[in-house]
Amino acid sequence: MSKKPEEEYLPTVSTALKAIFPKLSNDIITSYEELLNNVDEHDPILIITPNGAWINQYGWPAYNAVMDTFATYGLTQNQRRDKNSRCIFHFREIYDLFQVRDGIRSNNLAPNTFSIQPSLHAYYQHNLNVQLEPIGSAWILIKIGAFSSDYGQDINFFNV
């Protein structure tokens, strides 16, 4: 049986997750794959990986609180878009993904999460009121078919 043309170059969901989380065990990658099993084709997934420098500065409880904000912002009580993963967030439309990010940022619901862009660090290096480190890295993954995906890092997601 030959592969369809799109299967020749699209990475599997597993391959994408291993690239995004290179240090995680196969068991955790498999559990993340299971989280994505029920996601509809073409629904955007936001994946946030932690920034160690940010964690060292603010701690894991602060990080988890921000991830809970991303999981629940704009939803009704007791709803989450991450199935308690605190790193994989499911959206129905790309518009919704950016509305959540922009709402959290503009309402200052997650202080110290967003940073100035790296090209401005030298200019602001002595200003203690400027956040130089983002909370993490943002990746956007789109399922294409049952097993394939397209993904990439949004390097400006956490920049102000």
C-alpha cells in the first residue's frame, strides 16, 4: 500500500511531540498523544514548554498558576482546555488561541509571563521593572488526519 503524498512529508503527532519535548520519556509522550487523540483535525493546539530561567526566578507554583490561567481563561467554571496537562491547550479556532493570549496579557492576569523581545534586552538590562524572560516557549500544533501533524514554534508568542 503506498502512502498519500501528504504522508510523505508531514510528521506524526508523536514525532512532533518528541521534537517539542526532547527530554521527556516515551511514556509521557505517549500520554500526551492520548490527550490529542480526541482533537478534531485542523483544531489548533497550543503547547507551552517551561523556561528554566523563569522557573528559577518565580517557581513552579507561579508557573502552574499561569498555566491554569491559560487552561481556563474565557471558559465557564470547572472547564479546562488542557485536560489538566498544564502544557497542551486545545482550541477550536486559531482566533480563539490568540484571543486567550491577548486577553491574559492585556488584563495583566499573569504578571511576569510576557517579556520584551530579545533584541531590546541590552537597552533595558538595568531596568529592574522590565521582564526579560518569558515564561516559556509556545508551539502551535495542528493535527492533519489521524496520525499526521504540522507544528512550529511561535517565537513571539510571549513577547510584548
